[in-house]
Amino acid sequence: MFSVLLVTFLIRPTQSFGLLTRAKYTTQPLDLKTRQQDELRLVTNMFVDSFWRGKVGGGAKELTESQNRTLQAQQYAEFRKRYSRSGLNSQLLLCKTSNGIITGCAGVEVDTVSTFAEGYEPRNGGSLWAQITGNDIPAKPEGRWDTKMKYAPLMSNLVVSRQFRRKGLAEKLVADVENVCLDWGYDECYLYVEKRNIPAVKLYQKLGYKTIWQDDKAKTLIPTKKGDLKSGSTIILCMKKQLTSRGKSYFSWPF
Ligand SMILES: CC(C)(COP(=O)(O)OP(=O)(O)OC[C@H]1O[C@@H](n2cnc3c(N)ncnc32)[C@H](O)[C@@H]1OP(=O)(O)O)[C@@H](O)C(=O)NCCC(=O)NCCS
């Protein structure tokens, strides 16, 4: 009996130490100089698997080889185009474990954003339909870009790898993106999200983003179960957050 207790006592500290030692996650910008190609490939793999596989709106649970190849090529080209240019206001933040596994990413760049509808112009001009449905989100502004668009930071390509979800990593990535916006001298951040993407919409609402307009006639790419990639209809929300103070984390945080 005594030896059983002794063994238990001796083992327990090691076990609880194991439980207390949580993984440490860090965020850092895509390494443009030394590891650009490697990092881009790795983040592209993670993104295609985490975003395009099982995409909301009827996406395939598994991607066929051909879907995978096409999406990898498109995504890689998009990342290169957006985030490989030095000197411009564009950045891709990578979230990694302490041993270098990429667990998520989020991009931000200064781009043109439609903002005219903010705060006024009720949907359909305040029509009876708007009153009946109670949908007072303004429609996407149309027309001359110079009166309705402005340059502002736009967050995009936020993804967390499946096995690392619901640990608060997306919240941290968004906080880091917001800090980048503040560093660039902006006090606001915009994003586009599909209305039916409930996890993402809930995340943004939780973090203080408000819908400023919606586009009912938007299109999105969907990898189908049949193995092709088709364009499907969707509703896109444009959300905005007024940034007041720096987020809790900045490029590194221990859990
Ligand atoms: C959306 C996504 C980025 C969330 O990542 P995550 O690291 O799991 O999110 P977090 O752990 O930081 O969760 C923060 C909040 O988001 C919301 N949320 C996240 N996942 C959710 C889910 N499956 N259902 C409902 N709400 C969810 C919750 O409000 C949550 O807060 P809570 O834990 O207090 O309830 C992740 O699901 C993902 O990569 N999805 C696929 C890619 C995608 O849709 N990206 C958004 C493009 S606009």
C-alpha cells in the first residue's frame, strides 16, 4: 500500500507538469526574404485544406486530386500577388506552434472598400419590403467609385487549421491584424464574409465588427462533390470595426 502511494506521488508531478505545459503559439508576418517560397507553399497547403475542403455552402468533404491541384495553384498565385510585394501595405500573418507548424493565417492590405452605405440608406431605399422583413442592412453601394469607395485596411484569408480550432487562435489573429492596421495609421478595419459562414460571422460579431452593407448578388467558388469547381450564388456581408485600442496580443503570446 505504502509503495503504491509512493509511486503515485512520484508520478503525479510529472503528469500534471505535462498538463500544465501547453503549446505556445506565435504569430509573425510571412517571411519575405529567407523562406518565402517554403512558407508560401506550407501556408497554401494549410489554407486549401482548411478553407476550401468542406467550404460552407455545399463544398466537398474531400477534395479530388484535380480540385486540390487547381486550388493550390490559384491560392499560391493569389498569396504571391497580394503579400510578396515589399514596400506596400499588405501583410500575411502566420500563426505557428513552437515547433514551427503553421496553424492559421490572416491577411490584411490597404485596398478600396465601398463605404457609402454606412449608417444610412436603408435597404431598398426604406421600401415596404424592408419594413416587412425588418432587413435594414443597406445594399451594396453602386455607382461612381470616387464618391463611394475609400482606401482602408481590408482583412482577408483568415483561416485556422481544423485540429487547432476553438482554442481562440482566430481571435488572436484578428487582434494582431488590427494592431497592424493601427501601426499603418488607420483606426478602422473592414472585411468581407459570406452570410452563411456562421462560425466566421459569430467570430467577427463577438470581436465588435458591424455589418455595413450586404451584397445579395455575390458569387463564390465551390468545390463540388462531383469533383469540379463551380461558381455559386451567395450573400456577402461587408463588416467594419472602429479600432480604439491595441489588441491583447502582438506577434507573440504564450497560452
Ligand atoms: C472561422 C474560424 C477562422 C474560427 O477559428 P477558431 O480559431 O476556431 O475561432 P476561435 O477559437 O478564436 O473562436 C472565437 C469565436 O468565434 C466564434 N466561433 C468559432 N467557431 C465557431 C463555430 N464552429 N460555431 C459558432 N461560433 C464559432 C465563437 O463566437 C467563438 O467564441 P467562443 O469560443 O467564446 O464561443 C475557423 O472556423 C475557420 O478557419 N473556418 C474556415 C475558414 C473561414 O471560414 N474563414 C473566414 C473567412 S471570412
